[in-house]
Amino acid sequence: MSKAPASVTFRNVSKRYGLVTAVDDVSFTIEPGTLVTLLGPSGCGKTTTLRLIAGLEMASEGEILIGGADVTRLSAADRDVSMVFQSYALFPHMSVIENVAYGPTVQGLPKARAREMAAEKIAVVGLAGLENRSPSELSGGQQQRVAVARALVLEPQVLLFDEPLSNLDAKLRRRVREDIRALQQDLNLTVAYVTHDQEEALAVSDRIIVMSNARIAQTGTPRELYEQPADLFVADFIGDANILDGVLEEERGDRGLVRLGSIQLELARRGAKKGPVKLAVRPDALAITTVANGRASVEGVIEHSSYLGRSLEYRVSSPLGELFVVDNGRAAVHAPGSKIQVGFSESGIVVLPN
């Protein structure tokens, strides 16, 4: 890429459609050369935020800057960004190279130069040799790469992805997300990426912006969001969690003694004071055994089990409430109705700030 990557900054940006607020007073910065994912459930405002970066929607309030320049009132055509859509939007009657060369041609470049630029980007995305195929002759993963090459050919300051993997099967999805991440790092691109798939977000992102009800719930690295969720929504949305009621019985500096039913655990307090607290317990912080593990286990009954190849998932009724447990050991399958013990590990259990 000949251009330096640019930052993207939102300052108190809101977008309203009549009485509906789709994006509500949102502020963030995407640093140059990083991949930041906008993550959240359907209707949370993430796609509208992406379209505001692209200039496909205009902000009702606030400022949008790209590379430090105010683009708030600029149209999509006047912003140096390219977008890869969920549908890929390839022209079916054009070959791969014609699809990729379309942008430079429309911008008035000579046909030979446009094809030269297109061939270069087709090679970058690993499709050299397929230039003359039509989109219908390509697999879903190859079509996705053509869409990426078409977005890259204009060498934008910022590249935008809107749910780019949703049309692919699970195996291909993993491969293509690795390709997108490798490309972003190799070319030092600034990327804003929208998905509702938390595993995808954890896998590709430098940082994640979790959105809920048109606002930002939390921003951080994948690890920060998983290990230190800011609230119940983030804990539950990122990586699944059992949300349990506990009592912080004793403050010990920045740690505390927490009682969870008959179990006592020493955990980071995260600002919580003595009294009732909510705990996020990751499914893999729990282990199913047939023998009691001293103080750190409770009795339970298997309600449901699912064999998923790489792991076993269980729904267990217990004195603490219903527990969701993931067993990556794939030991013996416990049948519904079995009486078991659920052991608690201290890693993977987080006190949620009050």
C-alpha cells in the first residue's frame, strides 16, 4: 500500500431516524494500522456506525474524523474508504479482473493501468491465475477474496467489513478470517469490522468495541473483555457466562473473600464492596466430577448433555441455580439424570463491578 493508514475518530456522534436513535453519543478512536471490531447483538447500532464511517449515513450530531481530517459532512465518494459488503456485491457478468478493475476504471484511469492495479491486488489476496473466471465459477471463500481485492485496489485509508463471513460455512469462516487478519497486518491497514459473532471478533481484533442499545458498553482488547467484563451484558455476550449471585464477605486489599452458596473463593474485587455481588463464571471454569472436591464443589444433576466433537456441553441443576458447563477433556459422557459434583476453579470467575 502506498498510502499511510489513517486513524478514525468519532466525537459524540449520534444518528437518529425520526424518533429512533440508532447511534447514541458514541466516541472512540481506531488507531492507524489496527483492526477494530464493532460487536453486538442485532439492532445495537454497529452497522449504522460502520455506515457513518463510510459516509453512507450522515451523522445527526457530532464529528467524524479520518486521518485527522473532518469528514462529517463529506459524501461516501469524497471519503477515502472502501467497504466489503456482506453480500460481496460482485457483478455476475464480469470476470474477476473486470470486477476488481471496475473502481479504478470508473475513476477515469486508463483501462490498461486499471487492469494492472487489479492484477496486483488479485495476487495479494491469493487468487492469481483466476483472473478470467466469472464469480459463479468461484467458491464462497474465493468470492469473498475478490470482494476484498476490489476494496483494496483503490488503496483506501480505511477498509470496512460488514459481516464479511456470514455467507460462509463454519470451516471456511475460520480460514477466511485468518486471511483477512494476515492481510490487514501485512499491508498495515486500518480496518473497522462489524460482526455479531463473538468468537470471530476475539480471533481477528486488536481491539473490540462492544455495543448495546446504540451505545458503547465497553472497549478493550479481546483478553480485557473476556477476563475483565465491565458489566453483566458484556460478561454474558463475550464468551458465555454463568451469572451467579454471591456475597463479598471480606475485603483483602484489591482482593476479597466471596461466598457462593457453600463455596468460598478469593477473587479480585474489581472495586466491589462488602455485600451482595454478581459473579460471571465461565463455562470452562467448571469441571464435572463424580467425587466431591472439598470446599470448591457443589452437588448437581445433569439436565442435558451435548457432544460437540471438540467438547461436551452440559446443563446442570444445582443449589446455585442452573449451570452451563463445557468439558474440553471429552471424558465419559454423563447422561441426563446423573448425580455429579461441579468443581469451581478460581481462574475464569470474575466479580462484576457494582
